[in-house]
Amino acid sequence: MVEVNVHAIDGKKIGEIELNNDLFDAKINKHVVHQIVKRYLAGKRRGTASTKNRSEVSGGGKKPWKQKGTGRARAGSIRSPLWVGGGVIFGPENRDYSYPIPKKMRMVALKSILSDKAKNNNIIVLDNLELKEGKTKEIINIFNNLNLDGNKVLIVIDKEDDLIKRAVSNLEGAMVITANKINAYELINYKKIIVTKDALKVIEEVFQ
């Protein structure tokens, strides 16, 4: 059983909460976590070497000259690979580096990271997170109240909130994400995770 303190945005402890054992007290599988992060990075990789074949080059819709009687070789399109400005034969194409990962592996990785964060006291639960003006200084004040330097902090909320997003957008070391969109890469990329009580409920409903 994993218990963590619940804080108000002023940093004061207002209670405790038990985290879901299946998600936050699971066996940590570092190998699977590595595979998931590797796959995520591969999916972000862009294969930029590319050429156009004759079907992709613009123009060439009209036959240059009639089939017979001109004394010239037969030609069907000025975009033939034999012509200057024509398509390229067997040229390089954009490569997709992504590859599929079983859903069970993704869940194992997610539970492993959440459990590791919980065991190392890197999960901070807030009773509620509401901003009045959506200004960056409001988020910075909350970080200061929670004794965080604002570097590598992931804020998990239960639903989209434009004020919170706007306030966090100017902080290079912080990011905000909704609970139903969390993934292993984002979780492992940030040292501290701030999560609201409502977001915890969404995580349990979606990923348990």
C-alpha cells in the first residue's frame, strides 16, 4: 500500500490518500520501460531523404508530340525519368521508423514508472488546481510553496484547462497534460509529477 500526502496549492498538508496498488505499487520492469522509450523515440524520428517519382512530379499531362511521323523517339510525358526535370527511378523515400508495441508492454512500462515515482516520493498530490488569471507567476508560486524549483515538473490534470496551459507554456522545464493522455516517455522525462485528486481518479479509470 502506497500512501502520499495531499497538499493545497499553498503547500500545506491537508490529508493523505492511498494510491492504487495495481498502478503505483507494481513490480518495476526496467527492460520493458527501455523498450517503450526506445519505440517512442523511434516514432518521433523523421526520415527526410526523399525524391519524387514520375507520378509525383508536376506537369506532363499532355503527350509532347504525336506518336508517329515526327522522326523523333516516342514520348508519352515530359516527366519521364529519361527527361531533364522528370521523376527519379528508385530514389530514396521517407522512411517510417516506428514499430508496434503490444498494449500489455505499454501498460507494464506505465505502471513501472508510476510505481518508481511513488516509491521515490516524486509524486505530489494536490487537492485542487485552479488559477485565477492563468499567469506564469501563479504556477511559480505553487512550485515555491511545494519546494520545487520548476525544473522537470509534469503537471497532470483531469481535463483541459486553458488557464493552466497558458501559465505553464512559458516555463521551459514544466509541462501540463491531461490524465488520459499520460505515457511512459513523458512520465520518465520529468523528475516530479504534480497530480490532482481528480486526475488520479481518471488515471485509475483509464489505465487500471
